[in-house]
Amino acid sequence: MTLSPQTLPQHFLARVAQYGDGKVALRQKEYGIWREFTWQESYTQVRDFALGLLALGFQRGDHVATIGDNDRQYLWGYLGILSLGGVQVGLFTDANASEAAYIIDHSDSRFVLAQDQEQCDKLLEIRARIPQVERVIYWDERGLWNYDDPWLISYAEVQALGRGLLAKESQRFEVEIAAGRGEEMALLCYTSGTTGLPKGAIISQSNLAQSAQIFAQVDPRFDTDNHISLLPLGWIAEHVLGVAPHVIYGLVINFPEAPETVRENVREIAPQSILYNSRLWDALVGSVQVRMNEANWLNRQLYRWFLPVGYGMADCKLEGQTPGPGLRVAYRLGDLLVFQPLRDKLGFTRLRAAYTSGAALSPDAVRFFHGLGVNLKQIYGSTEVTGGATVHRQGDIKFASVGKPAPGIPIRISAEGEIQIGGPTVFHGYYKNPEATASALLEDESGHWFCTGDAGYIDDDGHLIYLDRVKDMLTLANGERFSPQFIEGRLKFSPYIRDVMAVGGEERAFVTALVIIDFDNVSNWAERRAIAYTTFTDLSQREPVIELVREAVEGVNGSLPPAGRVRRFVLMHKEFDADEAEMTRSRKLRRGFLYERYGEIIEAMYDGREKIHVAAQVRYQDGREGVIETDVKVVSL
């Protein structure tokens, strides 16, 4: 009797047996050419790497930190680690030395799988801080040929060791996979740490498989589907929407040539589904708007004529109404002349569903993409619930909501207004952090619950309405409450605004905002108008730029309740930077740190000043530090 697979590697072996050399498992673009690899070829690669780890002394339950851009060696190494009952610890590629040292050390990783010379140099720099790491395995050998350090070993060398073990124990790989159980730890996925050090969420094999299978009940996945692997494996989303469906349903994974070519490669593959975080969707809105502003006269006019038609069709669909014959005819014409060419440019011609997750995406952005014919849905969840806990259903999308609970995922609201999530995808606690685990997990007669720390409510139609973090909901001096994230999301709909932090509080009479311009879009706008500038700082304080952003803020204010309207703002002299601890690697604001760092600017917005002199210390990517000095203007509305 054949047992049902419990682990991702067991699903992987089932797909290899099903497809063998007869179907493409993955593609990777190299030197301008898409290279294809069958399931049998993937099997050989995973097997040799896994057996090589055993030859190096790997034991069941060992932890392996991984860092690098998504590509085939990363995937094969990942599956090899899990095949042996190992635990993958994903780091963001741009993690600095201190961040990498903390996670590798805290996770007790015995091995590190690293991409290239850049990552190896980072690891060599922190070697004394990660004494438990026995070997660093690198898969891109360029620049590393002259490194003579036994601590470093190439991916190819590990696979050669694996082939040696295979000759002695031909069934060892299958035996190791068969020993896997659903309750085994699969990942240590470190949270973004907006309020302190990152915490390692323990995710089991069963968590991963169940999350992928639950999600497929809402939006089925097929072995003819193409998935673009672009989200970092330090974030839970790629595990659940990429790797797990790959081995469970047989969809094809496609790896872009480089981070800089992602949009081009997405267009070439035209996947059936895609998930971008809210920042990428906001960037796409800006890209489309700028592209159309720079188009020839005819295309600009077509866009201006038909975008309201697209909005009208989107509103009918999203409100459950039947569009009239005139609107249907106008939309078909607009789709032919405007929307379909735009979707083609974005690589969305075959999309069945597009998703957004992470920070809240503004209703304006959701409506914009539905107007273009992109079936954009909101997912709400977190690492601690193995990805998404809610998702919009086909034909039941509300701008203000993050969807209904996924099948089999109970959600409730506590007496304090906190969202709590139960079900089979809830994580197993934080690694080596019993205090945080005790505060995050709640056991009662109704089950096992994760306390999200998010404020929200469930409406009459069963949709979850996310408001903000409980601790971030602010009360003004007059007692009115507002959500900073909601205001920030609306403002970021402007193609000229990259980041915003809304400010308020019980001692504040009104809302203010720290605004970061989108340098690419604003600089293009300035150049077309012959506005001279030298640096980001200089451009941000130019009067025409201030007026440009003022118009955007005033436009958003018109759609906000009085308590949430921005009364004063500043255009910041620099961008918020993860390297300076101002944001997380997933680009969530570290509000407490920002309040402290920019406290004087915030006070200037409330005490009536028209400008403030700032001298801010900045840290560059190469480690150098410098100081920016300028006068920042305070804008009143």
C-alpha cells in the first residue's frame, strides 16, 4: 500500500515518478536563453546534492542557512536539505553582515548555502560570529577560483561527494525521504522584526503542504501553469506559492536571468498567476502612468478616454452588478486598443489571478488594475500562519477588505479588536523564544490560535477588514482614531510618492506626514520640464516638486474623513533605508525608530515652523558613512 506524501520531498519523488524526462520541471534564463530541465534532471541534481551533504556529516534535523537570488541551484539545494529532514533558514539576499550573523547564529545553522563571491565575502567577514558553521557551500564559482579556504566548498564538489556515496548506497536518498514526517520542522522563517530582533517562526512540512493545498481550493493550480520565482526565499510567500505547488501540482518554475530583468522575463513567460508585494504593485501603477504620460498624442488620448470605461467595468464587477450593453461594447473596444496592449507589456496576458500581500495596497490601486482587466486579489496572512489566511474569491472582491477566510481557516476578532487565526497552517512557535511564543499562541477550548497583533473586523458578508497594527492605530487629541497605513496606501497611489509615514497621536491635533518622492518618476518629470537639480535632496526641495506632491496630497485628502486628512507634510531629504534600520527587508516601516530619528522634523510640523535645518548621518552600501545637510521645507494644506 502506497502512503500519501506527507512532506515536500515525498511529493517531489511522486512528480518525478509521474513525469520523468517527459515534462519540463523548471527553466532558467542564462545569457539570453531559457534553459529547460526535466523532472528527471531535477531529481539527479537534488539527489546528488543531498547525498553530498550526508558525506559532509549532515544529520537529520540540521539547520542550513541559505542566501542568494532564486535560481535552479538554490531550488535543488533547498529540496536536498528538506529531503534529509533538514531545516532551511532563508536570508534576504541584501541582508547586511550584522543581520546575516544574527540569523545564522541564532538559528544554530551548521551549514550555509550561498550564491556567490559577494555572499562568501560577507560570511568570511562574520566568520568569528558564526562559530557553529562548519562549511559554506557556494554555487556560483565566478571570482572564487583563487580562494584557498577549506571552510568554503563549491556546489559541484558537494555533488561529486554525493555521487561517491551513491555508488556505495544506491537507495540512501529514497530511504532518507521516506523517513520524513509531516510534523517535522521544514523552515525557520525569520520575521521582519519591526519592533526588535527578528524571530524565527517554526514552520512544519505539514504547514507548507496544507497551506498550498488550501490555497489551491480557491485558485486551482495545474501542471501546465508557469510560475515566476521572484519573491525571496527569506519570505514565506515563495515557499507556499512557488516551491510547494511545484512539487505538489507539477507547475513549471521559471527563474529570471537577474533581478534587473524580472519584468522583461515575466513578459516572456506570461505566467498564469503572480504575487507581488504592495510596493511592486504601486511601482507598476506609477510605471503605467508615466509610460502613458510620455506616449504619443493618440495613445495618451485613448488612455484618457478608455480608463474611465475600465473603471466603470471594474466597479460593476466588484459591486456584483451587470454592466449595460453600452459599457460592454466600450470596454471591448478599450480592451483591444488600450488594456490588452498594456497587459502584454506587463506580462499579464495569461493571468488567471494576481495577488498582493504584505503592506496594504490602496483601493485605488486595486481598482486601477481591475480596470485594466487584471484580476488582482488581496491576500492577508503572515509567516506565523504559513502565508495567506484570507483571499478574495472570484466575483467577490471588495476594495476595503482582504477577502474571506481561506477554506478550513477559522478567524475571529478578540474583545480588544485583534484578529486571531486558527487552523492547520498555524506555526509551531518561535525558535528559542518561549516568551514570544507564549504571547503569540493562544490555546482555548475552541482550538489553537495565533494572535496577529492586527486590528480589524469581519463585515456582514464575511469579509475581513484589516485596519492597521493594533499598536499603530492612533488617537488624535480630539479623540478621533485613524489608521496611518490606510492614509499611506492612498498617498502611495501617486506615481511621484515612493514612501510615506503618517504621524499623529493623542497629543497631536491633526495628521502630518513624512513623504519620500519616487526619484525615478519625479526626476523624469523634472527633466521633461527643464527643472535642474543635482541630487535626491536637491530635487526633493524644488518648489515645482513640492507643488506636484501637494496636489497629490490634496487629492487624497478629498477622499479621507476629516480626522485622517494630512494638514502638513515634508518632503524628506533622503529615502527610508533598510540598511539604516528605518525599514525591514520586506520594506515595512520601523515606526518607533523613525519617530525617534526624525523627531525634530515631526515637531517642526506641529509647532508652526516653515522649514527646518537637518544634518542626517547616512550609511552607504560600501560601509562608508556621511552627513547630509539641508533645509527641509514644511508644507501646509
